[in-house]
Amino acid sequence: MLDSTTPGVRPRIAPAGLMFLAITSVGWGFNWPVTKFLLAELPPLTLRGVTGVLGALLLALLAVIRRQSLQVEGAIWPRLLTSAVLNVTGWMVLMGLALLWLPASEAALIAYTMPVWASVIAWPVLGEQPTLLRTLGLLLAFAGLATIMGGNGFAASVEKLPGIVMALVGAFGFAVGTVFSKKYPIRLPPITAAAWQIGIGCLPVSIVGLLVETTHLSQVTPLGWWLLVYSVVGQFCIAYVSWFAALARLPASVAAIGTMAVPVIGVVTSAVALGEPLGAGQIAALLLTLAAVVMATR
């Protein structure tokens, strides 16, 4: 069951949780260059929404094959809907819109303030008092992100204000969703829980995308079709299931800090796959972020 939150038990670092967190970080990190490539061939809302719905249907089929019930009790629906809106819908829509006003580097830097909000919220809500190592890990992670984004600079302006606000709201919403899922766990089998949350979260995004965007499937290249398969299977099936599984087994603050490896993995894979710059700054950021994750999970 996707639930390891037991009142009165001190949060602990489960090895399985760290494994799932690593799978999540790699899956979401690889999705950066994949999404960047696909956005040249498909509109953003349609891309994110439709692939998510397809991923949810695939997970539902897998649950049926594994004889896991897709039935949801009435008392669980409010938790399921809230988690889907915060962890899937809000994150995808707000971050996608933020890119209309911000460069990707600045949007990513703001987005990965999420662990700060999660750590702050988890203290009074879950009693996860920050430890010295976890605080140092958080500082190291931000040093890594500052290193990797620093070459582009960060300039706030009135023109960029809508994007800054949207990215901050998206990051805060995901942090609230992370803590909410720990406070009110969804007692469903892992695949079933992921299928419902991704499906509920992505369905409105796909509907809006299909209504307001123009999609030309003839422009999708053979490589693009293969990357779409990865986006459905890798990002939404494997990575999201792993994220929910990690969150069920780790303190919320640890899981959140662990996601800070995602942008670094994304930059490194973008350099390899898309020929983007990879120099001393990127390598230093990778080392700093990996050190931060190690500290946070001690």
C-alpha cells in the first residue's frame, strides 16, 4: 500500500525510499531534454496533458493485469483530488505558463525552491524538525543550482513578474502537496494511486490543450514518436509511481530535497543529447547537489 505514515513513529530513512527517489530523479531529469525536443514538434499543454492521460491509462491497465483493484472508497476521494491538483495539474500548468515570461533557467531555479517550502511546512505540520545535516544539505543543493544557473544571471523585472509569481505558486503548491500526502496518506496500491492522481491531474490539462492549441501530428519525427513513448512510460508511469512510493517511505523534507538532483541531471543529459554547454560549472553543480542529497538522507 502507498502508505507508510504511522502517527507517533519517528520518520526514518528507508533504503527502498532512497531507491525510488533515485529512480524519480533520473526519470524526471531525463525528461528535461526530452520535453525540450518535443516542444519543437507539439504544443505544451497538449504534450503534457495527453501524454499524462495515456500514462494513467497504461498504469490502470497494469493494475488490472496485476489484479490490483482500481476502486476508490468515498473517504479517499478528497485526498486523491487534492493531491492530483497540487502535485500534477498545478505543477504542470503553472510551470508551463511561467516559461512564457521566464527563461527556462530562471523558471527552474524558482521551481526548485520547492524543498525549502516543503521543509518549512513539514516542521509544524508533520513535526519534521530540520536537522543540521539536512539544513546544510539544503544549502549545498541551492549552491549547486546557483552554480548551474549562475551563468545566465537572474534579473527580476515588471515584465517577468507574472512568470515569477506562477513559478513560485507552482513550487509552493507542489510543496503543500508533498506534505499533504504525508499528513493524509492515500491508502491505495501504488500503481492504482499513481494512475488515479496522474489521470485526474492531466485530464483537464489535455482538454484545454486540445481546445486551444493546434497540433500537427504530421510534424512529429520518428525520434519524436520514440520520445513520446518515453514521456508516457518513463515520466508518468515509472517516475511518478517511484515518486509516490518514495514519498510514502521517506520524510517529506528528505524526499523534497532529493528532487534537487533533477535539474542537474537534466542539464547533464541535455549536454549529452542536445549538445548544450557542459563545463566546470555544471560538473561542480552536480557534485554539490549529490553531496546535498547524501547529507539530507543521512
